[in-house]
Amino acid sequence: MRGSPTRQVTQFHAFLEAWLSGAVVRPGALDRTLAAFAPQFRCVDPEGGVQTRADLAGWLLGARGARPGLRIEVTELEEVWRTPTAKLCSYRESQAAPDGRNVRISSALFVREGREPWRWLHVHESWAEG
């Protein structure tokens, strides 16, 4: 994944939908996706659990095709704060599949050094109505 943080949010969720639903993905897609996450990456899930980059990688490896029919929609995506080396994005994520539906509101912090690509550093998710 490359590009602005808002573009990366869109790209990641498109990858996630394809990966979890079992759709065909391009060779190397998982490695390219994981490369967009900083080694220090942390995600606070809606239940309050904390996952690392290694946790994310392990989960993705085991979750290929785990939610057939999954659809993910990202809306209300915006950059809410920035400096030259950090950007904070907020978005609403709706997931729908035959096994159920959920909605969450998330904030994602991206960082970069110099001219390096933006990388995901921290995500915080909260359950939402909808």
C-alpha cells in the first residue's frame, strides 16, 4: 500500500474484504499490506484488547477466506490532524456478511520519516450503531 493515509485506509479495507471473503488477491498482497504497518504498530480493538503488528500478521494468515460474502464499506473518512511527519485519520467502517453486521468508528495515526512512505502506527476502534 502506498499513497496518502486516507488512500491507505481505503486500500487496506479493500484488501481486508478480499482476503477475509476468500476472493482472489494478487500474489504478494499480504506482504505489501503488512509492509505499510510500522514495527511498533498497535491496535486497540472495540473490546479494549491490544494487538501488535505481529498479532495482525498472524491473524491475517489464519483468517484467509474466514468470512465468505464479507463486504466492508468505509465512509466519513477524513484527515483530522497533521504535522509534516504524522497524520490522524478518522473513519466509519461497516462490515456486512451472512454471519452478521457490525459498525465501528476508528482513528488511525500514520507516521513517516523523511520521504519514506506513510505507515500505520496506531489504530483505536469503537463500536458504533448503524
